[in-house]
Amino acid sequence: MVMILGLLSLLIGLVNLACLIVFLIQLFKAKGVGHGIAGLCCGLYTLIWGWQNADALDAANPPPAGLKYAQWIRIWTGLIVVNIVINIASQAMARM
């Protein structure tokens, strides 16, 4: 069971990475190289910037894959929370 949770966590982590890349591209376009590098070094900065600017991004340009940026940011945040819960559950099971 721990292995399944680990694989699920890995899969969610890959989707998190994809969401990070989507918002990093927009961060580079909107704020320039300095903020883009800061977002690359600290994903939390990109997440917070995404929450603050999701509606403006939706208004400025149509997002990829048919999802609005406001939906992307909600999915990304939800996946982060789910990944934390899975990792806690996995650690608890490993100690049994």
C-alpha cells in the first residue's frame, strides 16, 4: 500500500510540475526574467503570483488546453494539498 501511495504521489508531483511550468511561462511573459527566475527558484512565489493574477491572465489571453488560468490554479493548489495528505498517510503506514 505504501508503494501505491508513493507512485500516486509521484504522479501528482508530475502534474504539479506541469502546472508550475504553465504559470512560469506566464510569469516570464508578464514580469520579465528577474521574476521568472525567482519563480523558478521558489515555486511558492509562482503559486502566489498565479492566485493573484489568474483572472487578469484569463482576460488578457486565452489559456492552453481549454482550461482557464483560474481553473489551473485551483487544480494546482488542490493537488498540492492532496499530495501532502498522501505523503502523511504514506509515512504513517510505513511506521506501522
